[in-house]
Amino acid sequence: MASRRHVIADDLRTQISTGRIKAGERLPSEAQLAARYAVSTPTLRNALAVLQGEGLVEKVHGRGNFVRHPIRRITYVGGGRTTDAQTAANAALRMTVRTTHLPARGDLTALLRVSASSPLTEFLCISYAEKAPHSLARIYVPRDLAPADGPGESALRKGVWARLSELHPPLAEVKERISARFPTPREAATLRISSALPVLAVIRVATDTTGRVVEAARLLLPGDRADALFTHHTTSGDRRTEG
């Protein structure tokens, strides 16, 4: 027998899918819903958490629970190269960029291979679909490589290879590590997602031909709206022949 939280989630999901509750509409208060379904508030919240995890409902602090607009999916392309599909998807997103100057500390020293207190510039980038946060990134560069007026939204959209292709010494490699995890409470609040929704966490480090780290980025992509794509182009030398 289905649990009460899943029965409630199923009923609300049906109302959303049939248009009885429309995208952008606020749900009744948690107290009203708990009374309607004759359950406790914790059980009702568990039901809402199911819908939040599916990306159907978002909880806005101080305002209540809202039906989400259809979530736009994007594809993160490994190596910083951008496909036409990714460009088209990203073009529909709005991005805000906040620039902060700060000294290297904690794990940033190891990530950028610099000594403590080395001057860095951080770009906090949050993309939005409509008015809802979509994904976020924290990009760090040595202060002397940071443009005086910031990278700008259009430049950030081009990806690391395009932005760093004119460096001297030139860019040599980009290493990426991707893991799946749950967001921290702060990340969940920033992106307005459930803390039970897995995210793709990408750590990207770009170095030039001298071995200097010229950019380190921490990207956070909620799993309900992002995929990761990696393509390996083989050559004849990669193929093994059997005798």
C-alpha cells in the first residue's frame, strides 16, 4: 500500500499535470494542505519534498510553495567546448555576475597552486530561467589575469577555451572532476531546490604551458536540469589490432 506522502504527492502531481494548478501558482499553505488531506504537517512536508525533488514544486522562503515552470535542461560539455545545442539552451538563460577580490585561503591555495593570501578574483555566476535560479558557478582567477571590468555575461557563455585561448603563455590543458552529491543547505537555498535533489558538482582547473593555474571553477548543476557530455575522438593509433 502506498504511503500517505506518496498518495498526496500523486494527487498534487495529477493536479499540476492536468493544469488544475498552473505553473507559477502558489499552493495552499502547508497547514491548509495538511488539513485537506487529514495528515500531520511533517507528512505533508514529506509529500511536498517528493514534488520538490522532481522539480515540480519549489519552496520560496517566506512566501510558500509554488508550481515550477517547465525546467530547461542544459548540457555541460566536457573540456569547456560548447556545442550548438548547449549554446542555444544557455542563450535562453539570464546570468548575473558578482565580482569579489579576495586572498587565497583554505583549499583555494591547493586548487590554484598559490601561496596563502595570494590575490585572487572570484566571479559568482548565477543563471536564471525566468525568475528561478538554474545553476551557479564560482570562478577564480589570479588577480593579474582578471579583466578590470569583469568577464561579462557574454564572455562567460563562450566557455573556458574561448576565453583563455589568447593567453600568453597559451592554455595547455583543462582538467575536470565531476561528482554527484547532495547540495549544502546554502546551495539548496541559493538555487531554491530540495536538499534531497542530487547535483552535479564540477571542479574545473585550467593551466597554461608553464603549469600555472589560470582559472579554477566550481560549478553546481542540479540533476533535474543538467546533463554532462564527454566525447573522445579516436585516431588510427588508438585502435589495437589482434594477431
